[in-house]
Amino acid sequence: MTARRRGLSLRATLTLSYAGFLMLAGVVLFAAGLLMLRFVPDGDLFTGSTGMWAPGRADLAEVFVKYAGWAFAAFAVVGLGGGWLLAGWMLAPVGRIADVVRGVDAGTLQRRIALRGRRNELTELADAFDGMLDRIERAVDEEGRFAANASHELRTPHAVIRTIVEVARADPAGRDVDRVLERVAATNERAIATTEALLALARAGRAGLRFEPVDLRPLAAEVVAEARAAAARGGPAEGSPPPVRLEGDAAVVHANQPLARQLVANLVANALAYNLPQDGDVVVRTGTMPGGAATLQVVNTGPVVAPDLAATLTEPFVRGSGRARAADQGVGLGLTIVAAIVRSHRGELNITARPAGGLDVRVVLPAG
């Protein structure tokens, strides 16, 4: 941060401004008085038959200038003294804001200004700063939880591989090399999937993305076609993915195309992987709202999901059955990446647990 040279304080600046305006008002009054004296005749004046003397212009000007000087001195004293007190009273909330700002760091994010009073520029500034602190505190807490969960998720596959290798070394005669290699490969694939998901999450939250008009309908059609092809390769075996249906019309959004496709793919993959019975169903709908915003809705059947669990599904490493991982589940970042993509596109994400079972996920994005 560039060092700044010490300048005049804001209180002193306001004080000089108040005093200056007061002196300017005095100068205006002084000029007006001199202009009025122009209408007074010169010389000594006598009134009518009584012969009483009245002061002329010169006499009045001499007295006016004398007392105007005293008035200017009084204006300067009142302007500087009163302006100093008034500026201090006006800037007291700024001092409180500065104290809180200087005292805030990563360990004291709980401090707030909480400025009282009616709405004005200073209370709006304090409220805006308190709101910023709220967002920073939430982000820091989320980042801490995410780092802890990510380190656990990335450490677990390596620990499993080490255990497999140690067990195989301990029993050279009875080990099955093919089974060991299979288990190591499966665990390694899970580690790769977790790493790729973390990289995708970082890219989704990155600034400076290229945005363009993107139609969600063709992207959804590609993802649905790939899901159907994968289901066809799986055949009619038990546990094969359920059918996926595509409905709706064109939905043009202002988005980054790779991230928009990943958004659709993650929602469909999540619907296929979680909360689905063997004869379940997945429906993907695209459309446009009356205001022009585009919508993407993915609905799947399945067991009943608790509403409080549905509200946490966008947190990192939270899965449909809770935080515990099953052997065939993903890395728990699918909906987290979806939420990050929606935030980067200034959209809205709503996840609702259906009363009959399964989830109803609805995304609203700005129009293209």
C-alpha cells in the first residue's frame, strides 16, 4: 500500500469551510450595507424647521466600517470555534467506523459498527460495512470448512492406497495382485475425480470469465443424450440409470458456455446418482420467464429427503444421504459447483425436497 503524506484533517477542513462561509456571508452583508449608504446624501443634514442635525454619508460610513470590523472578528471566532465543535459532532460516527475498521482482522470478524440513528449517508455507510463484514465472515467460515473437508477428502484415498500396499507387503504369499491393482486403481480414480471437481469449483468462482448468449436447450439435449447413451451401455441390469426426459423450449442466457454446460451436466448427474429407485424418473425442463430470465429445472424421483438436508446439499462434500460417503457415491461437490456457477452468473438456485420423494432443483439465470 502506498504511503500517504499527512494532510489537513477532515475536521479541520470542515471547520475552515464553516468559518469561510460565515466570513463570506459577512462580506456580502458588508457590501450590501455600503451599497445602501450610497442613497444617503453627502454632508451634514438638517431636518426641516427644527434645524436638528442628522449624520450624512461620511459619518454613517465611518461608524459602519468600525463596527463591521468588530463583526468580522466575531464571525471569525464563532466560525472557528463553533465550526470545530460542529465538525466534531458530525464526524463522531466516522471515528467509530474507523475504529471498527482498524480493529477488524481474520480473528475479530465478529465486530460490527451497529450505528444508531435515522437513515442518512453515514448510517448507510455503516450498514454497508456491517453487511460486508457479514459476507466476509460467512465466506471465511465456509472457506475454513471447505479446506478442512477438502484436505480430508484428498487424504483419504492416499491413506486407503497406503493401507492396501501395506497389507499386500505383509502377506506376499497370499496377496492377489490383480485385486490389489483393481482396488488401487479405483481409489486413485476417486482421488482424480475429487481433484478435478476442486479445480472445476475454483474455475467456477474465478473472475474475468467470457460471457456470451447461450441457449440452455441444446446443452441440455447433449447432456440428456449422453445420459441415455450411458444408460443404454449399462443395459437392463439391476441398478442401471433411470430414463431421462427433456421438456421445454429455448432458454437463452448470458453465460460462459463451458460453465453453463457443466451446470446442466452436474444437475443431471446428481439426479441420476442420488435419491433414485430402479424405476425412477428424471425430467429436465428449460424455459423463459415472463421477465426474460431463463430457467433450468431438473426433477427426479426417489426417497423422501428431509428439508433441512436439502438446504445443505450445496455445501462441499454433502451427499444425498448425509455427510457419510458410500462406495458408489461421487465426491460430494456436484451441487457445490452448481451453486458456484450460479453465483458467478448472478443467478438464483433453489433446491426443494419433493413431498413424494426426490428433489426439485430450479436455476434462474439472466437472459442473454
